[in-house]
Amino acid sequence: MPRGFLTGAMSMSGQHAVMLGVLAASLVGSASAFSLSAAPVLRRAALSSASHSGGLRSPLAARSSLVRGHARAGVLSLRAEGEWGRMERVAVSGNEISYTVTTEGEEVGVIQATKPLTPEKPFYEVTIVDGGTQSWIGVGLADVTYALDKQPGWDQASIGYHADDGMLYRAPIPDEMSKSGRPAPMPLTGKPFPVSTGDKIGVGVEFDKMGKEASQNPRRVFFSKNGVYLGSVLVERQYSAAMFPTVGFNSPGAKATVDFDASGASVELVHAAQFFGTNNYALDIAIEEIGKGADLNVQVCTAPPPLSQPLSPKTTLNPTPWTPHTLNPQPLH
């Protein structure tokens, strides 16, 4: 879809209607976990919004300006070394962090932010500047007591995306007594996504923040590579309610930059779309992310089938190998 498609000729209410309609048409088949009920839900929302001069105004949409205000203020911006709290064998220079050990096979170096991710700031991104000798870099989340000699995902109450093998690590492992994490492929495709110099790892949290009994605690953790959504995992009850950005190094020469102000709206939009029909608040989340500026040309790591191909409840959506692409939505007729 050309970037100018939704601008110029339409009112704000019309824009929202078409945006939701486009999302309905384009997201069907975008991922193996995507509910087939998403399209009619979004189409109904698009039609109903067109009849309101003010456009879509869910309770969450009314709060989107506050969220954007927080983003502009840079609540968790890495502009000063004071934003980092606990660290071992890691040096900080501005927004760059690096492993200080120069010999192979030494202890892991870990650094943790002073503040956890929150419903207002649920996403951060790490760019690999240099993988070092082995690209042993882990990017994830952990509680405030996490050991500073273990990669995120190796020990209790932590989860991490590891650059060298492109795998997800988390502990505890559901339905197992093991207290140590071990590698698992990315949830959306069942495939690993290794990371190299210049690539960006994104880590985000879906919080339980809607409804009368919202706990505000983390529900799911999701990942991206270069802005491409890779899937999510449920956060077990053993995890802490406060999950802190945590980065681990174990390769001499490894360094990375960290952006706590990275926009995760487009990734969060695709994440929400996976749960239409199973999460009562998925549509509200999608509307909120559109309000925060989510790009409908967002990339996904599975190729959708042609929109002309009818889908049935038994349709199997077979993920393709890693080929970044856009959803390329078309307007509704």
C-alpha cells in the first residue's frame, strides 16, 4: 500500500474506518496463530466507526495522547549512564554498552536497567554494534534479583532472545521442574532467527491492563528482529510483576546500543492481531496501537496467502522461511 494512500482525501473518521478495514483484510493469514475471526470483527468496527464524526474513540484511544506524551518525554531514555542500575563486567558510554572481559570463556557480563517495562513503555530495542568473537549476546527481561553472571533466560524469572543461535530462552519452563532455561525456536514459526552486526532485537510486554479486574502485570512477552514480529510466550506465574530490561554478554569485543524510546507500536499491532477471537481486548489493543502511529505496512515473519484464497476453519497456514515483506493491504470495496 502506498504510504500516501490514507492521507489527503479522507476525514479522520474515514481514515480510522479504512485503517481497520485494511487491517482486517491484510492480517488474515499473516501468522499461523492468527484467529480467522479477525477480519469480520475489524470490518464491523470499520463500518461502525465511519458513522461517527469523531472516529473511533475507545477508552484506550482517549488515553493514547498521554502515551505519546510519555514517549516524547523519554521516560526511560538512555541519555545518561544513571539509567542503568546493576551491572557486572559491562561498561556504559552514552547509549552504548559493551563487554569488558577480553579473554574467551570467562564469566558472563550482565547489565540491567533501573526501571522495568511498564504499560506506558512496554517495548525496548537493542542494536548489535559488534557481536564480538562468538556473538554471545542475550537480550531480554529479568526480575531485579537476577544473577549478574547468567544470560537472560538461563535462570529463574527471566527470558531472553540470544543473538548467536537466534533462539528463545526462558526459565521456568512450563510444566517442567527444571530451573534452567534451554533453547527453543521463535514461537510464531518454530524457527530460529540468528542476529548479526547491525540487526535490532526488540523485546516487548503485553500487560494485563484492561477490564475492571486488570492486574497491570505482564501477560506475554514478544520479540522482533529488525521490526519484524517473531511471536510471543505466556509469562508464568513464577515471573515477577516487574520485569527489567536485561542484556548479557559473553563474547570479547561485543557491544550494542539500547533504545528505550523505540516505537513498538507496529510490532504490538501484529501481536494483538494474533489473538482476535481469543482475547476480548485484542481489538482495543489494535486501536490503541493505531492511535500511537502503528504502520499498517508492518512486516511479519510468515507470508500471508493471497487474499483471493478463501480461508476455512481448517485452513493450515504454513510459515515460509525468513523473507521480510510487508502486508501490502488493499482498500475494501
